[in-house]
Amino acid sequence: MGLFRATRYVASLPLVSVEGLVRDGVRLVLLDRDNTCVPRDARVAPDAVTAWLDRAREAGLELCLVSNNFHTSHVSRTARELGVDFVDHAMKPLPLALRRAMRRAGARPEETVMIGDQVFTDVAAGNLAGVRTVLVRPQSRTDLWYTHVFRVFERLALRGVSFEGE
């Protein structure tokens, strides 16, 4: 599998099967914040995301936000509201923050999945860290200016890819 190829493509986080993750031996779910858990143009996660996180916790999964967001207060507030651990200033696609989150949780790469909305940050970081990756569609069209540039190249990288749930 290439650096920019996800293990799975799912339309949105709430459509990722919690039971399937558990069945596949996942113990730790690493989650991107912006446009994966919380729409970029909103301050809080949608109800469907919080319900998914509750189901994941009930199933015994550990959850951690891994965000490139440099606004620590946004990331820590969201993590507190969602009841998850967090690593900010992640500098994805570098895998360092993912490895730090795995060390904290005592999880091995084969027990970990990274779920995010960007190929060149989330998927690449997950692949570099040796974990499974799930790419979801962004929740909002609102993005940082440079993310819009990356989205152009993402569309090229995703040609021919089908997302489960669409």
C-alpha cells in the first residue's frame, strides 16, 4: 500500500463500525479534530459523532485526538467536551504524535487506527506510523487556505476510490 492510500474509505466517522474495529483487534482510535470530529466551521462535534464516541468508549476503545491545530485551547476544549485524550501540534504527516499517543495508551501499531479527513496529513502520518488508516469525507467545505490547495491534489489521489456509505 502506498503512503497516500488509506486502509479504508468511509463517508463519515459515524459510519465506521465500532464492532468491526473491536473485531479487528483495535484498542486505540486516533482521531483528527478538524473536519473529522468537528466541522471546521463549528465549535462542537455533531450529535452523531458524540454518539459514535460514546459507543466506542462503551466497547472499550481508547480515543485520542491527534491534531495539527496550533490553537491548543481549541483542541483541549474539544477533547474535554468529547471525553478523549489529545495530542496537539501534531505536525502530521510526521508520525511522532501518533507514536506518542500509542505510547501513552500502551497500544501497538497493529492495535491502532488513525481516522481523518486528509490524505496528505492523516493518512500519510498513519501509514508512516504503521497503523491502519480510515479516510473520511470532510464534514465542511470550510478549510484553511492551504488545505484548499491540498484538496486539489487530494481529488487527483482519490480518483477511482469509493467511500463506504455513499
